[in-house]
Amino acid sequence: MLKPEIEDGQASLADPSFRADVLNGFAMRPRAIPARWFYDRRGSELFEQITDLAEYYPTRIEAGILRDNGPAIADCIGAGRAVVEFGSGSSAKTPLLLRAIDPAAYVPIDISGDFLRESSAALSSAFPGLPVHPIEADFMHPIALPAGVADLPKLGFFPGSTIGNMIPASAVDLLRAMRKWLDTGAMLLIGMDRLKDEDVLVRAYDDAQGVTAAFNLNLLERINRELDGTIPVEAFRHRAIWNDMRSRIEMHLEAQRDIDFTIEGRPFAMAAGETVHTENSHKYGPRDARILLRAGGWTPIAEWTDADDRFALILAEAQAPRTAP
């Protein structure tokens, strides 16, 4: 990702996709900005803090599933695959998988370049014999895998219920793209958060320490920094809302008063109570999850959950197309 260089009040090297999404997002009604733009360096650091919070159960539970079921997962996957992790972040859970399955290579993909390089270096040190091929990219766009893994069988790794950040249509599109990139015969190990009590869900996205609020508000700080914005960040508050009709937690930034501001000189205004929709986290029941995977071209073949069925790791396979049932 390009880092901005501010000269004479102008952000000269802002990512053009970031600029377009922000300007279009504030112009549309209702206002919305894609969640992938949370992850500048500061946003990535804040998200890692979120994963350690008592209220934020997904990371803790998913890591426990990997630890408790490593041999069974390895039996299903087999050795010698190239692990391609989409949205690798700090790769905190990745060692649990790599130690279990004896992979041939590891390809972490993340939008935050500095964070990616640091985590990749740490993982290379922990697994000195494992080829590591980091890719700085937004996996919502086409990705070319390195030549060094072209002939290896592949395992996509998509933990953290990140698939839940996408509306179902976009989730299906991404799953189909992953199938194309990884090819027939590949496997996908994907984390999906289950439906559960509304209070538990809301607390996970609105913690008592305010770390998730800082993570959400950092998006406005990034806009000010990289796009020469004049957004009064202190005039906004973080909100986490359960939308039962859409089976998802929504994160919003709500204006607390009438405000006027500019982004790269373009004027905007928001009235008190208006929001910018910044993230969704869809929750899936067991059948919902399997249907989503099948719609994306993946056949579920195994599933592991915690004792209370709060979170699931599903293993799916990109099987050859069938012309009949």
C-alpha cells in the first residue's frame, strides 16, 4: 500500500482505490466505506489488541479448535501443500496449522505491507525450513500466486470469520475467486462465526475498554492523514448494532452533532445522528455456512467446532465440476 507524502496540505501518494472508496462512500446514501480500509499499520495493531480482549471470543475459540483438532485436521489435509492465507495479519494462529500439517510452503497475503513483512519474518524464523512468499495485496482483487508454489497442491486458509465481513453476494464472489486462484483439487480451511445471543455479539464489537471504538475511529484519522481530510474525529462515536433481519453485527460511525468537513478539498456535511457504515460481521448457522461454500464452488468435507458450537472451522474441497447429481 502506498504511504502518503503530505506536501503543502495535499496527500500526493494516497492509494487511488482508498481515495475512490472514501469519496464515493461519503457521497452515497446511506454512507458506507469498505472495511478493508481499516488496516493501515495503526488499524492492524489495534485489531491485534482486539483479538486479545475478553469480550472478543472468535480468536480465542478458533485457536482452541486448531490446537484440539490438529491431528484430525492433518489427516484430512495431508502433508506437502502450499498454505495460502488470505488476510494473514499477524499470522498468530498460523503456527498451529503449520505445525500440524507439514506444509511445503506458506504464502501470506495482506493489505498492510509493513505488518505483513514483520509477521512473515517472524514466521520464517519460527519455521526455518519453510519457504515463505509474502504478497502485499488486497485479496478482493485478482491475485497471482508465486511461481514457487505453482505446481504444489494448495490449501487456502481463511480464519477469523473474515468471510462474515462481506455481504453474501460478495462472499460467494470471493469464494469463487479463491477457487480459481487455488485450482481444482485445492482445499480451503475457513473460519465461520456461529449465531448466538445478541448481547454476546454486541459486546464482542463494543468492548468495555474502547479498543474496537478506537479501531473504528482510526479510519477517520487515516482519511485525515492520507486524504488531507478535516473530519472532526471527536464529533463521532462508535456504534455496534445487531441486525437480526440480515443476521449480522454492523459497525457504524455516528455524528454527534452537525458537522462540515472536506476531503481533498471536496466539501461534505453530516447531521447529528447520521452514520457511516464501516463493517459487517455476518453470523452463520451450520446449514447456512455449507450452502454459502457450495455456492462459491467449494464442497464441505469436514467440520470442527468448540464444545458450545460458538465457532466453526470448515474444510472444503474444490472438486472437479459435475454435469449431473
